[in-house]
Amino acid sequence: MPGTDNLKPPSTTDEAREWGRTGGKKSGESRRKKRDAKEAARLFLNLAATEQLDDNLAKLNVKKIDRTNMLGVIARLTLSAQSGNVRAAEVLFEIAGYNDAHTNNSNNMSVNIDQKDDENKVIIYLPHIEE
């Protein structure tokens, strides 16, 4: 295995225990940092939209109580995906819970529609991409 030439096994069980304890402490620090970063991101995403973002969401007929930074990000992703940005569409589908488990291929999206229900018609507009 590359990069393991300079590794040496612990010489005693006490040394192995100490290395394990040190590794566990570092692992805990790393997990706490990731958790704190995730909490900070969620805090900012859940804050109320301000000024221009609030105005833009109002133009999209979003209720005042629902105008958050998270909805602003999702709205921007949606607009970008509708303009043909494939990566934005992938991220949007991932956020919404549509992942590769629901599709045969990441390039082929499928929608199951109950044909008995004529009121719930789905129209999908795909941009024409010249090759």
C-alpha cells in the first residue's frame, strides 16, 4: 500500500492504547467542528431574507413567513436549472430527495404519473441544447 513504508506498529500495548486515545480525541474534535459548521450553515439558511432577496421572493409570490435564505438559495437553483444549468438541477434534485436511486441514469429523469388522475398533469419543458 503506498504511503505506509514509514509507518511502524506500536511496540507495547500501552503505546497502542495511547495512540488510540489520541486518535479518538482528534476524531472527536473533527466531528465537533463539522457539527458546528453544519449548525452555523443551518442558522444562516433559516434566517429571514433581507432587502433584495426578500423583494425577489415577494415577486415570486412567496408568503412573508416563508422568505428565508434557504428558500432564496433554492429559488436561485431552480432558476439556474431552468436556464439549462445541469449541475444546479442535480443539486436541486438531491435537496428535494430525488437521487440516483429514483433514476436509471443521472441523465435520465423519470416521473411516474397515475393515468387515472387527469387533473394532475405534468408538463416538463426541456431546453434545446445545440451540439
